[in-house]
Amino acid sequence: MVSVVLSGVRKSFGTVEILKGIDLTVEDGEFAVFVGPSGCGKSTLLRMICGLDEVTSGTVAIGGEVVNDVPPAQRGIAMVFQSYALYPHMTVAENMGYSLRLAGVDKAEIRSRVATSAAVLRLDKLLDRKPRELSGGQRQRVAIGRAIVRDPRLFLFDEPLSNLDAALRVDMRAEIASLKARLGSTMIYVTHDQIEAMTLADKIVVMNAGRIEQVGSPLDLYRMPANRFVAGFIGSPRMNVVAAVVGPDGRPVLAGGAVFPVRTDLAPGTRIDVGIRAEHLSPAENGDEGTLSGAVRVVEHLGSDVFVHLAVEGAAYPVIVRIGGERQVRAGDLFRVTPEPSSIHVFDAAGLRVPTRSPARSAA
Amino acid sequence: MTMTSVEGSAAPMRVSAHARKGGLKAHERRVGRLFLLPALAAFTLVILFPFLRALAVAFTRSDLQTPEPIFVGLANFRAILATPEIIGAFVTTAVYVGLATAGTVVLGLGWALILNQSFRGRAVLRAVTLIPWVLPSTVTAFVWGWIFNSRFGVLNAALVGVGAIPYPTAWLSTTGGAMTAVVITKIWFSIPLFMSFFLAGLQSLDREQIDAARVDGAGNFALLRDHILPHLRPVLLVVIVLGVIGNLQHFDTIFALTGGGPVRATSVLSIEVYRRAFDQWDLGMASALGLLWVATIMPAAYFYLRHLLKGA
Ligand SMILES: Nc1ncnc2c1ncn2[C@@H]1O[C@H](COP(=O)(O)OP(=O)(O)OP(=O)(O)O)[C@@H](O)[C@H]1O
Ligand SMILES: [Mg+2]
């Protein structure tokens, strides 16, 4: 169990700079999740923490010790790869015991440690099989088993569940959560999956184009995204973002004339973006404060929820609204919604979050 | 893999109407067989007929003193077993094939491992590596003949230059030197092909598997022993069998370089057969020897064909 501290980490492949200065601390025993669009450098960063790739500049410290020149095997790390990377010609037991064998641990000890880990992951009956004789979920468990056998100080996971089907992914997510609870090791986890990030993480690190956009707890990122990128990336469906202008009284005004019930300190006439999540818009009565109205374009029934896509005047993209599953809405209907004032986000022209106040309190 | 995905999907497979009804009709099958005729004719003419002729000649006395071949039964084979030089040729062949095959496999693999690293100029080096492959074998023999040349050779110049030997050596005139020379020439000639096999094999090795092994603590030697060689096992098998077959048959560079000498030191079976047939015109002995020679190739060829057919 160790902390990981990255300071000014940069990475270039040839002349292309992939990571542009990463500063990050992952505390002892913390579960950190890296998220970000494809190609933003998550795997590259993970490989540098692991020692598989060298940093171009900056330092990587594990447990207070700078490990830039320490080879992967001596960093006390285990990594679970997206492709599982099992050794195809070795049995499950040999796969799991390989690192111990290389370390010169004696056979009886290897056998007992493999057996212990295998029991935890329900692999005991598969120990003599080769990887090609296993299902995807079983392979995944072997990959995790291979990691825990070594009793590492730090776990690295690179999209470990992305090759599994949806149902298996839910199971394995629970398995990783229980692993986290039982081992208490520091873990860094890369994923594309919102739900994995929100449910597993103590700390989410949102990356974009080689930089960290924001670091925080899942709820922090959901409630207070630092910028438009994080707002759009965290949460599903994506946050609705519409272009607006600051009105004379400080309230954002949409091109179609709708007024949002929040106030900012920006000068009237400033161009801004207003963000509101689907779950923070509720059906409204005519004449309510700050209602948005538009024709229903698409209705998506997901069982418990219904997502309605509204063509709101002045918004470039349809505004998505979540409503209860029992409500009847048809394409073409006129629909009105009103935003929850405390959940309205305002971003300036540079995309940074702008503080807002509720209009009622400022009037008092 | 494609098959299972096709079968698994709902889309019906598109096949010809005849095939769906359980194969070709009888007259179509007859027409189909006609198409085999040219190949069959060529095979009979070029391979089967000469082979059967050789088979027949092997049991005859057929040399310059006997205008008409005389059937002699197994006499030629008995003569072969009683001729120490010919037994020696089998030994020489074994040494040559063993050294040349081992050398090609080891160096080809090593070279492939080097060319599989990423470094500047790799593409150029890969291209250059293929040159020996495209050179005609007589040119290869000529080039190496000059390298080993006692008076003007690069090898002597280099060795004398660095002080490894006091004065130039006539490499091709010593028995050990001649064998070394023909083996090196063959290795040089075969490396490109073998290297390509190994390189293709290495490129299909999962990079994450190697990464995982490094995280598990594998050094370069453990990587080679536990991951690269097991991965290359099928390639290795094919390469060794092909190497053995190729080296057993090899003739031209040896003939051009040493002609089998000095004192039969490099007189492998191919040279021996040639000499019996075209120096001494003893066709009976040459054919019998040829048959024995083919028999030594058979096991290797059998393994190779079985492997190929299983793979297909
Ligand atoms: N060995 C390499 N040489 C050159 N460029 C590389 C190399 N490895 C990665 N890159 C580049 O670095 C960038 C980041 O790659 P990386 O694999 O870290 O992305 P990622 O965030 O993990 O993406 P994904 O979510 O798709 O896995 C990509 O643009 C990629 O093309
Ligand atoms: Mg990645």
C-alpha cells in the first residue's frame, strides 16, 4: 500500500507530445479512475507508472521513492491488461505463479499462494486449463488472479472489463469492488465506462488531450464540473449545453427568449454556455419561471426512465429530458420543462465554470 | 474463425445452387477431372517417369562398359555399403546438414530478434537482409570464394590485419576450412528466408503478453525461454524441417566452391551422386545412391507435408 505521486510528467513519441505535464497524487489505499476520450493518453500514463515506458521528463514516485529508473518488476506493481495478456502456453496455475517462479519462490509456497488466490476468484477448478479453454470472464479472473498472487503494493488496471459483455461486466465490477474492499491496496483503473468510474472510484481523474482536466470524487465531478469538457464527459446522458447571453439582470437568456433562473456576475451581453442535465429538468406548467419549450423529436423508453429529445428554439442540439416511465409523450407533442435552479451550470467563453447565485437570494 | 461467425449469424451463406444440392453432377465431375490432365501429364513426364527410371536403373549395372543395362539385383546397394568413401559421404552430409541447419536457425532467429526491435534504419536493414536470397547461387559461391581466397581474400586480409593469424591461410584447401566455408556460405544464403519466417512469427506475438511478463519480472533470457520460443514453436518446426530438406538437397554452392574437396571433405551425397553419374558415368551406382539419398529426405518431407496438410 503506497501513494503514487506524478510531478510534471511528460511523454513524447518522436516529435509528438502525448502527455503535456501531468501532476497528480493518488493517496495510499485510494482507488483512482482515469477517464477520458480515446487517445488522450490514459494507457500511456499507466504504462509509465508501471515502468513499461520511460517518461520523457518529470518524475514518478511510488511510496515516496522516485522510480523513474526502477524496472517494472521491482516497483511492486501488478498490472491487468485490456487483452488480459495471459500466457497462452501456460496453464492457469502456471500463469498465476509465473512471477513467483521468476522470483525464485519454492514450489510448495507457489502452489499454496496460487491456491489461495484461485479460491478467492473461484478459479480452483480451472487451474490445469490453458487460457484458450476459458471463457472471457474466466480469463479476466485469471488476469486478476495473476495480479493478486504477487501481493503488490499497487494495482494498475487498463480497461479490464471492456472485452466482456454487459452482464458479465456488472458481475466483474462487483468483484473488483469487493477486491478493493478486501485488499485495501492502492489501485489505478482506466475505463471508458461511466458507471465503472462512478461506482468504483474514490477519485476520478478526467483527462483530455494529454492533460488532466479535473480531479475529484465522483459526486464532485458530477455536481461541480470545472469546465465544459468535464461537464460533457461525466454523467449519462451527456449534459445538455446551450449557448446563451447574459441578460441585463445577470440571468442567462437563450436565443429563443427563455430565461434561466440563476444569476452570474458577468457583464450583460457576455456570451456563455448554460449546462443542465437531463435529470434536472422536470415537466412544467405553462407560465412557470424559466421554462424551456419545444417539440418532441424522439422518445427513448428505457423501462424505468424515458428520455425525451426536445427541439428547443435557440439551442443548436436537441435538449434531452428525463421523465418518469409512466408518462405518455409522443413525437411531435409540444413539451415544457423547467430546470432545477441549483443544478444549472454556467461556462464562460473559454469553457471554464462560472459561479452562479440563485436570483431570489440576490434580490433579497 | 470466419466459418464459425458465418454459421453463427442469421444471414444464409451464399453458395452455388449445385453445391447446395449436395455436390456436382456426374458429367460436371467428369469435366472437372479433365482440368487435372495437364498437371497430371506434366507430373508424369517430369517427376514420375524419371523417378521410376532411376528406380529401375538402380537395380542394373549401367556404365560405360555395359552398352545395355544388366539386371544385377541389390548388387549396387551392397557395393555402396562396402565403399568407405560413400559411407563417408553420408557422415559428411550429416555434419553439413547439422551445422548448416543449426547455424541458420540460430542466426536467423537472432537476426529476426534484432530486426524486431525498433531502431532507426530498421526498414533499410530488413531490405538489405533479403539480398543473399535474390542472388543466384553461383554468384553467392563466387563472392564467398573470393572472401575465402588464400591470396586476395577479405577474410585473410582482416585476420592478418588484426593479428589473429600470422600469415594468410588457404581456407578452402584444409578439410575443416572447406567444410566451414561451405557451411557459412549456405547459412548466409538461407538466413533471409528463415529470418522472414521468424520475423513474421515474432510480429504475431502479443505485445501485451511481453509487457505482462516484464511486469512479472522476466528478463531478456526468461522472455526468450518462456514466451518467445514457445510462441515460435510451430515456426521453428517448419523452419527446421525445411532447413534439413534444403540442406540435404543442396548442391550448387558446394560444387562451385569446393567441388566436394579437398579429399572429399565436403563431398556430400548430392556431390557424390553427381560424381558417380557424370564423372564416372556409373548410372547404376548413382541411381542406387540417389534412392538412398531420397530415403534420407523422406522422413523430413513426411513431417513437413503432414504439418502442412494439418494446417490447411
Ligand atoms: N508507441 C507509440 N508510438 C507512437 N505513438 C503512440 C505510442 N503509443 C501511444 N501512442 C499515441 O499516444 C496517444 C495516446 O495513446 P493511449 O494509448 O495512451 O490512449 P488512451 O487514452 O489509452 O486511449 P484508449 O482509450 O483508446 O485506450 C495516441 O494518440 C497514440 O496514437
Ligand atoms: Mg488505452
